Amino acid sequence: MTNWRGPGTTGGTAGQRLRIRPWRDPRLLFGLLLVLAATVLGGRLAASADDTVEYWSVRSQVAAGDTLTKDDLRPTRVRLSGDAAGNYVRADEEFAAPLANLVWAQAATPGSLVPKSALVTRSSTTRNQLPLSVTEGAAPADLERGDLVDVWVGPGPGEEPGQDAVRVLEAVRVLQTGDEAAAASGSLAQTVLVDLDESQLGRSVISTVAAGHVTLVRVS
């Protein structure tokens, strides 16, 4: 005669199922390990793929001789290789001198990377500023700071008109125009300040522009 032990006591399958812990299931643990490994591997691959470096780029137009300021620069991530990587200023590098002692050796346009050769200390560059008296109509109406101009000089008032104009300066940078001041004073002439290096300036240039009629031709 068999004793009845109540419902659920016949066979051990149901009891065993109730005692299984889900977090101890080998299949679940193996799946979690796979997910973790894929995440780590994916992160490493993404990090190795991003080999870009932050370099300084130009925020706004600058001209040769301008003092370097923080507003001139912004960091830009780019990928450079070979010799090109060493030709530009990295954002994590220190400048050769304080910003107030650095000037732009050449003009630069917004968005361009900053070459190391574009920044020099103030003491290492010799620049000159030459004022030119330019009459109305002898320069582009929209002439502005940063433009490159050729300076031509022709016969002045009272001179024979048959003399040919000569180009005394080529591709010099405009530092300042005086059109607003001329308009306020009622003058028909404006003073345009151009930037020169030592090799461009000479007595003959100064005497020629002072005696003749100056015309500015924009080249850039």
C-alpha cells in the first residue's frame, strides 16, 4: 500500500524548477560576458579610429603685423600626417612667447590652420607703416583693412600729363583707411596706411609718393 504525500510531492521536477536561480543560469552569464566584451572592444576601436588632434585655426581675418589675441584663434580637430603635422600650431602646445609679444607674420583667412611660421615675436620682425594721401576716385570705393594693393604714382598737379605712371609698391597690405575721417572733414583726399617690410621702404619710394598722384589698385 502506497502512502499519499499530498499534491506536488510525486516526482522532483517541479521542486527543482522552483529552486533554480536565474542569475546563476550559465547561459545568462555567458551572454552578459559577451555583451561586456563587445562593449569594451567597441570602445577601444572607436578610440583608436579617432586619431584627430586639436590645432589652432583662425577665427577672423588677420593681417600681417597684427598682434595675436585670443579672439583670433579657435581649436579645430583635424587629422594630419607626415611633415604636415609638425607645420601647424597644436592647441596643447605653448606659444613661443606671451600673446602680447607675438604678431602675425602673414595674413590669414578665417577657418585656415595656423602655420608655425605665421607667428613671430615682435622683436624678430621689422615692419613699417607708410601713410598715403589718396584723392577721391583714386582707390576702390569699398577699400578696407586687410586688402592687398599695388601703389601707382603718376604726375601730380601742375606736372605734365604726358608722364607715365609707375608702380612703386606691389601687393602691400592696407592697415587703415581714412575715408570716414575725410568725409567728416569735407576733404577730397583720404589717408591710407599700408604695411611694408624693411626691404620695400626706401627714400625713392617716400619721395615719389609724396610728390606724385597716388592711385591704389586692389590685387586681393
